Amino acid sequence: MFRISHYLLIIALLLSGLVHILHEDSTKVYAESGEGKLVYIIPVKDNVERGMEAFLRRAISEAEDADADYIIFEIATPGGRVDSANAIGELFQDLNIPNAAFITTQALSAGSYIALNSDEIYMKPNATMGASGVITGDGNAADKKAQSAWIAAMKAAAESNGRDPIYAEAMADPSVDLPGYNAPKGDFLTLGPNTAEEVGYAEGIVRHRTELLSELELKGAEVVETEPSLAENIARFLTDPVVVPILLSVASLGLIVELYSPGFGIPGTMGLLSLVLFFYGHIIAGLAGYEAIILLVLGLILIIAEFFLPGGIAGIAGAVAIVSSLMLSGADTGHMAMSIGIAILVAVIASVILFKYLGLERGFFRHIILQDATTADKGFVSSTNRLELIGLEGETLTPLRPSGTAVFDEERLDVVSEGRFLPAGQPVKVIKTEGSRIVVREINKETMKEEKE
């Protein structure tokens, strides 16, 4: 009996230990699977510009408010604006949530800088990163000052996460010679996934998001995918450096055509709609504030007032206010100045063409510009040309120096001599009339003799 009890006790202890071990194993699996954790997936796609910056700021804020445990930035971008990349880099550096960049296709130019600011980098087997030279809007290399600043930023981003800065420098500076990595002197460095992993610029190569979550021990975590809202997508399109000058040109062209058209129709509607879209996109992107809208409205009011006020001061002030509102809304002062210049050039060309071929008879200009001319074919005569006076003889009443007064058949007339001084009481003869101008010549013996001959 004792033996049976002893064996039963041993079996109970063994079962208890097994249960404890299984419980520990299940807890370990639970922890490693990532269950109970929250992961935010935030896309970094297409061109890097201020609209992307606004979206990432909003998405990161949502992840922080939700107490996310991890953020994965899925990157697929050819690059974009340097100033926007710098701002996004600051967002990443200030981020307290563990994060990783997952390069699905490419992270080139500004995209590579964004990836380098993340805690970890993972790449798909066909992904690339690098080729980060600074290029201006016209496709040429930036000046040395801008290039130097960008190279320093790339190196700092790499160093901030313990990566060798020489490769980041080679991505931005073609003078760095790394022939062993397919980047001889004169070429920007571009890393594939294997090379990136070899030099410590990638923590791993994964084929899809599920594999990445497993690699990060977040396989069972709750995943929240964020996407730009419709308004943010529209804002990203409207703030694109290529779209901005087009919008402003359409606005100027539409408003100019409207001035030559009767009533208010399609051209004016297109012009106003272009302005509304410009400011809508820049407000959503966080570039334009209420001060820009106030300046725009004030400028439009002053230009309308110019049609009713003399002097031109209101019109000039209105134009300055509108230009100022556009400059305040732009992400880059130089690019905005260029866009405004293009819009003004389009407006001038359109005005010349419309004025030459359409005239002013039909549009709003007919109310503010005098079109009537005092031509003879419409019955307007500035003065009567008195041809009947030619040949009449009279006498000067005042000295002619060379103009003065003379009397002809008891009619006083303003006359002018041929250029010589004539005293009062001098006999004269009318030799020419040109409107109100009556030309006389003195009469003396020599004159009478010449006439007889």
C-alpha cells in the first residue's frame, strides 16, 4: 500500500512538473509570437515632398496615441525634395517607438536618407537603396554648398544608428571610390540587399511582410495599416513641384480670358478653381496658413476696387498681396518664385493674343477702357479748315512773334507769320490754313512785285 501511495505521489509530482513546463513553454511561444502587441504599418511611397511629410506626421502621431509597440515603414520611393527628407528624418530621430524600414522596391536619393534614419533596415531580394546625389529642379547637380550639407546629413543619419558612414557618403558623393561595391569614382553608390546586409546597412533580407514580422518576433501581433486619406492624396498631388506652376498658369490664363469674355463663364471658373485647389492642397499639407488666405482675399478685394478707384494704387497693392500669399504658401521660395514667373508670362502672352485678335468689345475691359475715337468718318471734327480765307488781305492788330491777331474784313483771327516778326499795323495776306492754324505773309512792294511776276 505504501509503495502504491509512493508511486502515486511520484506520478502526481511528475504531472505537476510537466504542466508547469508546458505552461512556461506556452508563455514563451505567446511572447515570441508577438501576440498582444500592436504594430503600425506606414507606407513611404512615391515622391518625397511636403504632402508625404504631413501624412507621416499624422500617421506617427496616431501610432504614438495608440501606444504602438513597433512601426514598420514600407519604403518604395525614387526620392524627392531634400527639405522634406530632412523634416521626415527629424520625425524618425524623435520617434520613441522601435521601428524598421522595409524597402520593398527602392529607396533612392531622399528615400535612402529616410531609411538610414530608421532603427533597422530590411530589404526584399530585388530592392535597392542609394544613388543619393542632390539634383536641382532643372536636372543639374546642386551647388557645392548644398551638396556638402546633404553629404553631411547622409553620414549623420548612418552614424546615428551605428552604420559605417563611408557607404552613406558614397551614396551622395560620386568622388568617393568604392570599386569593390560597384561604385567606382564618379558613380553614386547603390546597394543591393546582399551587399547592404554585408556592410551592415540591412539587418536582413525578407520576401514579404509576414516574413518580416516573423523575423522581428511579431508574428502574432495586431497589425494596423495606415494609408493616406483622400484629402492627403489630393494634397500630395497638388503640392507636387510640377503641378504647382501648372495650377498657377491655369489660374492666370483663366482670369485673363474671362476679362475678354462677356459675363462670367468657364474661363473665370477654371481660374478660380485652380486658385482654390492650390491653396487647398497647401493647407492640407500644412504649408499655407490663414494669413495666406487673408492676404489672398485682401488682394482680390483691392484689385476689384481698382476698377472703381483712380490712381492705380489699389491694384498694385492687391497684386503685391496676392503674390505674397502665394510665396507664404510655397514649400520652397525659389520654386514658388519660378512658378509665379511662369504664370505671369502666360498671362502676358494671353493678353497680347486676346487683345490683338479678339479686341475689347465683348469682355469686362469694355467697361473700364475708353474705346471710342474722334475720327472724321464718325463725324468728329476737331476744327474747321477755313480754306476760303486763303488770299484775303488784312492788317495785324498786334505784333506777330510769330503769332498774334489780325483783322480780315472786320473779322479778328488768331494768325501766325511764316516765322518773321511783324509789327502791328502791317498789311498781311493769308497764304495757308491748317485747321485752326492760319498762316499769313506781310504785304510790301517786293511782295506785290513777286506776285505780279
